[in-house]
Amino acid sequence: MRQKPNIFVLSLGLLALLGGCGDPANTSQQYDHGIARAKMDSMLDSNADSPVHTIVMPHDEPAFPPGPGRDEFVTACVVCHSPRYITMQPRFSRTTWLSEVKKMKDVYGAHISDEQAVQITDYLFSINGKAGTGQGPKGTYGE
Amino acid sequence: MNRRGFLQLMGASSVVALTASCNRNGLVTGTLPGTTDLARFPEKTELILLTDRPPQLETPIHYFRQDLTPNEAFFVRWHLEGIPTSVDLRSFRLNVSGHVRQPLQLSVDELRSRFYPISIVAVNQCSGNSRSFFEPRVPGGQWKHGAVGNAKWTGVPLKSILDRAQVKAGAVDVSFNGLDAPPLPSIADFVKALSIDHARDGEVMIAYAMNDQPLPMVNGFPLRLIVPGWYGTYWVKALSDIAVLPQPFSNFWTDKAYRIPTAPNGTESPKELAKDTIPINRFNVRSIFVRPEAEEIVHPGIPNEIEGVAFDSGYGIRRVEVSTDGGANWADARLDPEIGKYSFRRWRTSWTPRTRGQYRLMARATNAVGETQSKAQWNRSGFMWNVIQQVDVKVA
């Protein structure tokens, strides 16, 4: 079991900052358009009389097994979306996983280096790859 | 809640819980497709969980036994992680700006009190509804048939608001932005646009009520753009900013995403992808079985009620034919009275199978201009599925 707790903490801190998890220092700060990022433990489903309507999003994310590329996956992918984006997919060929990673990098704007893209692709293929399709461009970033 | 082979943690959305979740390692052993996870989100009932962050939740088919899909069961689909979780109606404003003489900043109360309200019953359907049925499989939200719903939307015609803002001559497009925000600056904000003529057609509207109730937060509270007959990608949730543009709108979400091949029903070949694509637009015609559901067991010698819903982009459903023998013979189903041209149209028929065995049920809808359903269909994005549905049932 290979872990790098510091990276997890770092990425999770970033996730909390970016993920609408709230601003723990301020319970009433108003942002544009009246979005209030209320303190986590004060978030309650608002009642009908209140002008402030608030919900608390559940977190229900699968944890992923150790393996080469897991850290890169957690750092680069999970910062923007749940790992369920992987687990809901059918088993894809390595070529398809590579094109998905490239789409995230080149089209959506994920911060992934070419080297990380290969590592992430290998990891995704290892956990949700279609048997017999891993020969292709393994270990390369090319098409 | 369990997805085979995965460790999951429900509950407090704290960093502590997340850290614990991410530091424990589950083992991914089983195959994932085919399992169904249910999850309960705020203001929602238990729905089929595709993803939790941002949320994508699918409506179980049995809710379509009701003509109006309950708010708590209506499907959910967001693109960006930063979805709004709190809105203060005292400070929330709908901003109308750009190529107008009179920019507006409207509160929800002002929308309710200063404009004449309309209601329309309309289907909202995700562009990728039924994506998991494309073969070969394509990446994306692996919806079955429940990324769709029918609701009564109440609010203000967009035309009334644009007229109040006094659109200047030469307007081309109108863009729509919501409160959701990208998790990284490099990721494009989710903004969509309609042509000025479409925006002013009197039917496109801004809804503050869904089935006579405020919208659930994850369905777009407090305001949602309603684009009857068009795919859900245009129905911008938590709508906060409208901009009238003197030039065509351009961004990632229209130039690169949500595009379809130009062939009918967005079809192309996996071996030869279409070179020309256009933005996805109005619904094609389709029908969805409500009962029996797939794999349901029915009994021989007694009448079994078969029913479903059909819809199109607003021409109106004129005919639904049903086959109980895998497509060899077809008979017309009865249509319930039309609720509205953009609504689900319910169809029913009675079926008395004589003998036990496996049967394949099929349903085929046709609209007022003769559009009907696909026999085969594929595109790289998994959009616009309208293949004639097959439901295999066991008579026992």
C-alpha cells in the first residue's frame, strides 16, 4: 500500500477551497449574486420562510486502490470531480482512456503534464480497462 | 448504496471525512457496469447515482407513471464542481446586460410582481439521456432512460424581460450564465446561448416555480431558463446573467461541446466520424416504456397494462405503435389527452400473452410532421438517443 499523505492533504485542502465546501472562517460573507458560503457546521436545509436557501451536499466518493499513477490521478483529476466519473464508465480500451485524459487536459483545461497524462491513463486502464486492449500505445502520449 | 468493490463513506462533508475517505484504500475488484447505486441529495428523494461531485442523478422509471415528474425525483445534471449551495434572495439579482438600452437587475420578487406570469408543461431531457445504450459504448454520463422529466414551469417569458431591457437593433445572440463556477481558472465557465429570435419567441421563459413549488437547489433554484423542445444543456440552472450580444456567441460549451453530426438524429459511423458538426438543438421523437420495466415478469392469460410516455420537440405526438413480438407485428396504442405540445404524451395498451416464455416489447412514436424513431443510431458523444426501445419480459 503506497501512500503519500502529504499530497492527499494538499489536494484535499485545495479541493475544499475549490469545491464549494465553504469558507470556514466566515459564516455570512456574501459573494456575487448573493451566494453565501456558510460555515460547514451551520449549514442546514433552510425553511420556507427564510430568504436564504441553503443545502448541504453529501459526499459519497469511492476510495481508489493503490497502484502506479494513483497519486497523479488524485492530484490532477479528483480536484475537479468525483472519482465516480471513472467508476460509472464501462471498461474502456487504453486508447479510449488516453483520449479521455487528453480531452481533460487539452480541451477542458486540467493541469496535467504529458508525463502525468500517461501515468493517469495507465492507472485508469489498470482499474477500469477492457481486457486485451492494453498493448496499444502503452507508456506513450502519442495517439 | 454499495457499489461492488468500493469503500464508500456517506455523511458529513467535512475535510476530516474526506481525508479519512481518501486515506483508506478500497480495492477495485468487481466490474462496475450494471450496478445501480441510489443516493439521496438535499431536497431530493432516492435517485440513481451517476456521480456525486458535481451531482448527476437519474430518475427511476416508475416516477414516469405520473404525468408531472415530482420535483424531488427530477433528474440532476451539473457540469462544474462549484455548484451553488446557498442563495440569499435578498441579494440575488438576475442581471440583464449587453446590447440593450436599459440594463436590468431583477430580484426574484420583482420577477414575480412586475411581469405577467405564464406556465408551460414541458419535458426537459439531457442531451446524453440513454447514452449507456450506444454500442460501441461511448464515454460520458452513463445514463439509462431516466435523464428526462416533465414538469409545469411557471415564470416570465424571456421576451418580456428582453423587451423591458429594450434590446438594441443588431442583436444576434443572447447568452445565459448561472451561479455555478469552474473549479480551476483554466476551465471554461458554463454559459450557453440562443439566437435573439429564439430568445424572443415568447415560449422560452425564466421559471421561478416547478410544479408550483420553488425549484430544488440542485434543479436550479431560484431561476432556471426553460427552452421548450430543446435539450437540457440550454436550460441554464441558477440563472443569474443574461447578455444580449451584437455578434455570435462563442465559447467552449458551444464550439467544442454539445455538438452533433449534421445527419438525422445525429448519427455517424464509429469508423468514419462526421467532419461537420452543429450545436445540439431540438429533441428528436422518442418513446419510453414505463411498464412493464425491463426484466419484469408478467403473467399469461390475463390482461397486462402496458404504458409509456412519448414526446418530441413540440410538433406533437400523433401515433405510438407497440409490438409484443419483437417487431413482427405492430398495433396502435391509445394516446391519453394531450397535456401540452411540449409535455409527455402518455400511451397505453393492454396485452394478454397466451403462453409462457420470453417476449420482446417495442414501442415506436411518430409526431405530427412524420418524424419517427431510429432503428439504429450512434455518435461519438452519445447524444440524442431515440432508437425504438426494446423491453424483454418473461411471461411466467
